[in-house]
Amino acid sequence: KETSSPSLGKDRADTVIIGGGCVGVSLAYHLAKAGLKDVVLLEKSELTAGSTWHAAGLTTYFHPGINLKKIHAYSIKLYEKLEEETGQSVGFHQPGSIRIASTPTRVDEFKYQMTRAGWHPTEQYLITPEKVQELFPLLNMDKVLAGLYNPGDGHIDPYSLTMALAAGARKYGAQLNYPIQVTNLNSRSDGTWEVETPLGIIRAKRIVNTGGFWARDIGKMIDLQHPLIPVHHQYVVTSTIPEVKALKTELPVIRDLEGSYYLRQERDGLLFGPYESEEKMKLQDSWVTNGVPPGFGKELFESDLDRIMEHIEAAMEMVPVLRKADIVNTIAGPITYSPDILPMVGPHQGVRNYWVAIGFGYGIIHAGGIGKYLSDWILEGEPPFDLIELDPNRYGKWTTTEYTAAKARESYGFNNIVGYPKEERFAGRPTERTSGLYHLLKSRCSMGFHAGWEQPHWFYKPGDETGYKPSFRRTNWFDPVGREYKQVMEKVGVIDLSPFGKFRVKGTDSVKLLDHLFANVVPKVGSTNISHMLTPRGKVYAELTVSQLYPGEFMLVTGSGSELHDLRWIEEKVTTGGFKVEIENMTDEMGVLGVAGPYARQVLQKLTNEDLSDGSFKFLQCKHLKLSNIALIAIRISYTGELGWELYHRKEDSVALYNAIMEAGQKEGIDDFGTYALNALRLEKGFRAWGAEMNCDTNPLEAGLEYFVKLNKPADFIGKQALKQIKEKGLKRRLVYLTLETDNVDPEGNESVWHNGKARTIDPICYKKSVIGNTTSGCFSYGAQQSLAFAYVPMELSKVGQKLEVELLGKNYPAAIIQEPLVLTEPTRMRLQRKGESPKI
């Protein structure tokens, strides 16, 4: 065991990391190894105190997300070579792991996950019950239908891992100081920090909160309420089991998903850890209200075997040798949960140079990859790839302690629940963040959750099967969404778009700022355009609609999930560039209604004296006007691609405005539509979506966004030089538009795209070679009556007419690249009609 005498050593640092668990130490290691001087880590007691030292140490390549797979993969590759690099043993075992399917729905889930693994480099296989038994001979095979097998998985000793990372961090020049408690944090006007400790003050360029279950207390020092809560997690270690001792090779880790537990070999016994239901699991909520007790570090909670009895019984049924084993140790310790079980990683909106890496429910497997990811972001000024699902700014003022507690319960209890597409979780809902229409619409539709908001996915009619019915195949919303699609294409529909992020930007330098931020030109007064913020490397950081309402005053609109993600980036560029502007976040104060369809103009014209004709209110114009005497900003734009307007108004006017529009549209057969129909409409029109077709993993040229990127504009916008180089070198891949011949299943996005596919059972190497790309989003096209998807493929396979296959639920379906879009937008149809051509709908 290592000891350290407390000493600050220096009074200035580039980066101060607060917290000495495996995540904080990994960040220190990666920053120092990358050459950053003056990295200081402060730990209040000793390294690994908190959740790290008592963790079960599981490591897996598997993750249902896209880029979190990269984090897992990097961690495992790092842990494989860490001992050689640092001379410190890490106790890494790699016997593989098997997730057990014991219901047909689980087999579907595994097939669903397999199609998302094909385009990643990590190994993952769907295996037969016979193969499961061969790998884990002690299983009762009565219920086993299939296994999801990751050969490189295993477990590591968390204490040894952290000490090896610490040795590496010191070797490269980082200072790890403990026991030193941070007592206060002061931000200075120049963006630097004063970190107060009992031994004095360190001035830091930036601070990173890696405080584990103390992260809330650190946040409170600067008036941030991080939505985190400690949960009690228990696992049990048995004595020697003769049948385990007799084995020649170590057993793979088992995850019995229906039994909701993991089980692995521990020396000659077994280690077993369950996740109880949300009713039975235990939160340490007193820590949220009163803070973590002083002195708590390497203590444990009292164990409670009664709470996990049903899981113990399930494990004894699945692994019968457990029945004869004695329990020699029960560990019950705190693990920090965020509301959605994912950590919060990155810079924080509203506070300069304050970064977080907190809320790790699975810190051991994330530590290596997150250390590298954050280190790259800090040193290079942009994330190395897209991980918006971990953005700390996905939460906001609406994330109350009650919400956090309800969601942590749910997330813990749902740890092994079936992961359906379009998943909804209902605990803690609704938050205070409801649109003006929520109470009017909630009983008439299936609501989805978007950044704290409730937003209609689809609406009920008499005879519909109502409610949330998740499935891997077409389900109860399939026909109603087709009905709403038809409503917008043939009549007129209304949609609640209030969750949009909405900012007002004005001031002396507003035009100059937007010219620097966006790749498109700055729209003229009374005009709107679609603009992209790029990273210095030319990746797509965000997509917004930009409207110049008055000279020098703009309204910026982004998707609900990107609100604070985009605002943070804009604020950072304002500060570093010294732009004189004011930015106001109006997201919560402002409601938005979308009205779209061939009769949209006819309906709205009844409510205003303003001329809405095509000649007077052109596509991509914005105006202040009154509808039914309600003041609003109207933009002629619609994500449906049909004739339509977005109406921005005071939230308290939403009901009156909605009622007036619905009343005015009776003759035209007006009706509601939701986001599922909106998605089908936008895909048919070939509209890209941020977070799917474009993000920090893609550049705008490969995403087909050239029209919005003005490389010849005079302003040197962020990413311009990088984009010129990308264009010069030529693209390696391109976004294409596919139609698919499917049956009762449709693409969602992130499925593997094949070319000359071989059956996966023949040869895993050929299997990987046949996967040439991935879909980004997809749906059923109600217009063409077939499935539709966007996909990235290599340039040489990107021509119209190219035949490919898309894998859905374990089967390859024929696909063909077609000329986009499937349906022309209304403005394009009008333009062609004026030229005397007959456009396709």
C-alpha cells in the first residue's frame, strides 16, 4: 500500500483534477502522457477511496450505444498493456463474457445489438446454446436460447489498475497529492480558478471534477446542482467450489439478463452481483440533502441479503453449484448514478473552464477511455468523437433532486431490461418543463421525453391500440403515424415544437460573431437560413436555424437535446474572441407551433391581415405578425418539407393560439401530428438530422451539406481551413440514400450495411470485411410504401443504383442507392411548376 505526505508542491497548475478514483487518475495519466505540464490531482483521503476500491471490476466491449463502444474498447486495450508500461501488476483477466438470452424477445434484442456491432472493430458473436455450454459448463441449460459472446471481456482489480495509472501519471510528470481536501473554488474574471485547500491555494487554468459521490459537494461550491445520487450496490463472494476449482480454464463472466445479475469466477469460487428492482433497491438520499459524511472513504454499508434473495435464487437455478457454496464476503458500497445511468463528461455550460467526469455507474470500464477522450478534448479544443449522450449539459434547472432520485431508482432497477428501439422510461415525468399544450394534449397522444420536455410522438383515434408498446418490429403506432403523414401531405397538420432550444443574440458584434461561428452566410434582416457550427477540424458541432429579426438581432434555434450543448460552445467563442454581444436563452419562455400541409396558408390567412401569399411571405422569410391577435414570430420553414410555418410565441399564449388555429382549420380537416410522422416526412425529403447524419464524427461535405457551407465567404469561420484541406484531399466515404425491401421491420439507424455479404457463421474475418458502412437513420416511407434509410458507405460504393444489403434483426435485406430525395419539397415543386415542369411528389 502506498503512502503520501500531503504537500501542494506548487501554487500554480494548468489543470487541477479533484478526486483520486480510477477516472481522475486516468485523466491525470493521459494528460501528462500527452505532454501537458503542471497537471495536479488532489484527493481528500487516499487514491481509490469512494466507489473505485470496492468495485467488482468488470470489463466489457459490449455497449448498446454507438461511440461508448469506442470508450470500452480503448479501456480494454490500455489495460492489456498497462502492466508492461508501468511495471505495476493490474490483475487483468480476460476469459470473455456471455450475456444469456432465455426468452425469444432477448434473442431479438441480441440480433438487434449484433447489427450495431458489425461496423465496429470489436469482436462480438451471437452463439448457440451448445457453444454457451461449452464455454461455461456449469450452467443449467434448460432456459438458455442463445448467448451474446464478447471474447475479450473479463475483469480487473480496480485498486491495482488505479495504482498502475498513478505510477504512469507520475512517470510522465503529473503530481498526485493526498490527503488534501478542496475546501472552496473561486472563479476569477480571467477564467482561471483559485482552488482552496488547508495547505494553501492553487491557481489553475481549468479544474476537472472527478469527485465520484463527492462530485455534488464540489459542484455546490460554485452553485451547481449536479444531478447525482449514490445507490447501494451489493455483490457476494463465495468460498471455494470444487467444480470451479477443477476447471482447467477460467469461466467467462455471465450476465443473466432475466435474473438481473452478473456472475464471474473469483479465485476458486464465484462472485455474484444483482441489480434489484426499483421498489427494492436502496438510495443513499441523505447524502444528497446533507452531503457525504465527513471521513467516509473506504467504508461500506451494512449488507442486506434479504433484498437480493430472489436474484440469489435465480442464480442458483442458472448455476446449480452455487447452492452448495458458502458466502464468505458481502460487499455493499455506494455507486453514483445520474438520472439516465450514463456519466456526465465534458465542459459545463455557464461556468468557464470547469469540466466534469462524474456519475459513473461503471467507472472501471469507462476510466481508461474517458481519460483519453477528455485529455484529447482539453488539449485539442474539440471532442475526438461524438459523445453527446454523456454531455453534462443534457441536464438543466428542470433536473430536480426528486427527479434524480426517481430516475436513479428506475435506471438501477432497469439495468438489465430489454433495450428496445424508441425506448421510453416514465419515472420522474413530467418535469416542470412542460409546454403550454401539455395538459391539453397529454390524454390524446403517446408522449416522448426530450431534454425534460414532453412532446407528442403520435396521436390516438378511436379504435387505435393506445399506450407505449415497445417492439423490435412494427408496433401499435405504425398505422396511426401513416395517418398523420397523410394528414400533412394532403391537408394540414399542427405539431408542438416547443422543446426547440431558442436563443436571442444581439449587440455590436452580433453579425461578426455569427459570421465567425457559422459556415453559412449571415441571413439578411427578415430572412432565415440553416447554418452549421463546425469544429476546428471541420466536423459538424451543431446545426441551427438562424433568423435576423431586426438589424443586428438574431434568433437561433436548435434541437431540444442540443440546447445547452450549443449554448456552451457559442458562449465560449464569445469569451475567447472578445465579441460584444448579449445572449439570452429563451427556450423555456417561448412556445413553438408548427403548421404544415397544402392548406396551411389557407388556415393561417383566416387569422391575420398580413399577406401570407407566396409573393409576400416567401420560403425562408421571418416576420413579426399577429395571429388571432396573438403576437408572434412566424418563419416560413417546415421540417416536413411541405408548405408550412413555425410560430414562435409566449408560452402562456400556446393554448389560445393552438385553439384558434384548430378552429380556423375545421373546413380544411386540420388535425394533430407528432414527431414520428415528422421524422418520416423529413426522411422522404432527404433532410439530414443533427446527431444522426451529422455530428462531431462527420464533416459537412461527406454529409452532403455543401449547399449550407460557403467556403468562399470572406469571414474565416471556425473549421474553414480544415474543410478546404478535406475538400482538396477528397472524401473517403459519403452519405447515401437507400430504399430497402423489408417485411415487418424497418431501419432505425446504426445498422450494419453489407456488400456481397457472406453468412456470418462461415468466417468471422469475411463477415467483418463484408460490412462496409452503417445506416444513420431510417423509417418506413408511407409515400413509397417501403423502408428508407441514410447510410455512410465508401466513395467507390456510393453511386446511384449500387446494390447493398442492410442487416435488421439478424437478416440481410436488399437495399439500393437511389437519387435523393424520394419526395421533392414543396418549395422545389413550386419552383419547377413555375418553369412548366411536372415535379414528382
